[in-house]
Amino acid sequence: MTFTVKQKINVCNGKLLRMSHESESTGTTMDVNVYLPKQYWQCVRGNEALMKPIPTIYYLSGLTCTPQNASEKAMWQFQADKYGFVVVFPDTSPRGDDVPGDPEGSWDFGHGAGFYIDATKEPYSKNYNMYTYVHEELPRVLDQHFADTGKHVDFLENVSITGHSMGGYGALCGFLKQQAHYKSCSAFAPIVNPKNVPWGQKAFNGYLESKAEWDLHDPCELIKQTPREERRHILIHVGDADPFYEEQLKPQSIVEASQDTPWANKIELNIVAGFDHSYYFVSTFVPQHAKFHAEHLGLKEH
Ligand SMILES: N[C@@H](CCC(=O)N[C@@H](CSC=O)C(=O)NCC(=O)O)C(=O)O
């Protein structure tokens, strides 16, 4: 089963494709947005073999988001054209009337809040397999879909990952668990220590069968157990006016956790004065993150 392209939207010098597909991991229809930069459209049919495959950055969004929020507000498209990378904006959870949400109807659990983990607790374990979906299924099916069009986009190997808040958490976990897979990782106001903050505790209590599993999904624990490959470091920005800073984010925790590990001094944590948690903050620092990833993906400015 491949994708339905619901809309093609001109933005910058490329196109944003609003797509959907039937996901095996979640058992639902999943929406995803894919930005194809100007370099994709400059490739003339017939000389694809001459074109170096275009690398991909996966952007994971935060609580309450759909693929639209970051597509409309993060302004990755300018940078994608500048360096020549595709940007993939997945959804944040499975959705549908038959997909269990938060019994209390809050916005920080269930629909729009899948936390990019594979749930082990019923009833969520049937659909909430967002780790497998984002890191394994989605890249594979995107690769198949675009290979059929003959266009060279690299969704599988020369790839990087980033995200905001819950999405920054998802990026850190995916990178640390699959370092060989992602060339680089960055995050905007990430949840770095979910087992010790309310958002993470609610998610882990709701999605995971046992508390013994929690450390497997906490970046502050993963950083202690993950060997560091050559040239790897992590870029993080957090605003000092972020209302979630103290209770939910605690960014210093991952720097402290990385001491006495190969990651010591390899996490570049930028606390930026006056910025909040919004996409005004995210879009301000996207250029720096784009440059960071472009360097790791072997891309130069066009
Ligand atoms: N609706 C909530 C606000 C929730 C919020 O701020 N969500 C952030 C991510 S928070 C952690 O993942 C977000 O990205 N919102 C979408 C946007 O477009 O800004 C409330 O009412 O407080």
C-alpha cells in the first residue's frame, strides 16, 4: 500500500506534499507532510542517475500537533532549498474514532501525544507504535513510494533527525537508540528526562506495562549506555522564558547525565534569552539547526 497525495502546495522554490497512507505499525491511516526542495524539481527525468540522492531530515512535532503545525510555522522550507534536503513531518500519534485517546480528554496524552514510543500496555499497544512507525516503517514506505517515481531521495541512509518538545524527546531517543542510522540529531526545547517530569510520567504510566521499561525510553538514561560514534554531537536550543522549562524540560539534566560518558561536552546546549516554547522560538533557530545537519549530511549551501 503506498501513499495518497492529498495536496501539492508551492512553498519557497519547492513543493509541500500533504500525503496519507495505511500504516501497518499503527493500524490506522496516517497523515504525513513531505517537503521536496528545489533540487528535487530541478532533476530532469532521464538523468536521475546523474543526480546525487537528496538527503532527508525527519522533524518530529510536539504535543497536540499534526503535520501542519511545523509545515506552516517552523520555516524549514527556506533551509531545505538552501542546502538541498527533504523534510519529513510525521504526525504525533495514530488517530481515529476507534483509536483510544486520553480518558480524561487532556491534550498531553493519547491523540496528538504518542511520545514516539511503542506502547506495551493495552488498549494503547494496538495502535500506539510510534517508535516503529517513525524510525522504521515511514522511511521504508517513503523510499518505496518515491523510488517508483524514479526520483532519487534518500529516506533511509543519509538522514538526520530533529524535533520540538515531545518531538525533541523522540529525536533524542531515536538517535541514541539508532546512532548508526541518523547522521545527526538536534532538538528544540526537548523533554530530556521524561521519567522525572509530569508529561513523561503520564505517558510512561499510560503506555508502558511496567516501570522497569521506563529507563529504556529516557534520554538521560540512554546517554549513559550509548557509545558515541566519531564526530557525533547533539545540538539543543531552549528558551529561558519557556513556561515548561523547570517542570517539563529540565535541559541541564542531559548535560549532567552525560558527564563521565563519551558524550561529555558533546551536547551543545544553548539557553537562549527571552524565547518561549512557541514556533516563534523554533523558527528563529531553525537556520542554525539546518546548518548543523547539512554539515553532517555532506551538504553545502546552494
Ligand atoms: N494546547 C496547549 C499548548 C500545547 C503546546 O504548547 N504544544 C506545543 C508542544 S508542547 C510539547 O510537546 C506545540 O508545538 N504546540 C503547537 C503549536 O503550533 O504551537 C495549551 O493549551 O497549553
